[in-house]
Amino acid sequence: IYFTLRGIQKVKFITNGKELRDYVFINDLIKIINLFFKNQNKKFDGIYNIVHGQSYQIKSYFFMLRRLIKSSQKIIFGKKVGFDLRFNNKKLKIFLKSNSFKFTPHKHSIKRDYK
């Protein structure tokens, strides 16, 4: 994505970009993993999906990213219909709330990552 938006390399997506994805800022992921280590004395059962809980169409996310970093590079999408990836983050939300954690808003994380 970075190389495409900076004009270094062209990427063409096979799908139409309408499929949903949930993006997590890498700094948030590291903080969440550290919270699990700090709370290792607690009992954790089942799966904790580390997802933001806010899904975006791939196409919309890339255009938001392009706008925020002021790129004029073209992003090419195909015609194939993709599939959504959604995960239940109910357990994670409870755990994060008990540790006063809040996800970094996407616009802030994009600006920080792609300056």
C-alpha cells in the first residue's frame, strides 16, 4: 500500500475492494499483547480475536489513506467479488475495558504511520 501510494510500485487488486476488513494499528496490537502478559495470572479461556471492531471496505480504507497522506496515485481494483472477514471481539472488549484501553482512531494511526 505504502509503495503504491508513494508511486514506487503499482499494485492491482483482483477484487472490487468492497469486501470488509478490520484494521488494527500496530502500536495498539503491541499494547494489547503487553496487557495480556501483565495479566497472565488471570484465567483466559477461549479465543480473543484482536480486532478493532470497526470494519471498512478495502477500497474505502485505501481512498481514506490516500486522502490523508495527500497522494494522487491511482489504486486499481478488479471486478471479482471478494469475501468479508469479520471476527467476534466481545471477549477482547471486556478485557480491554477492564484495563482502560482504547483503540487509536484510524485517522490518527494512519497519519502517524504514513507521514
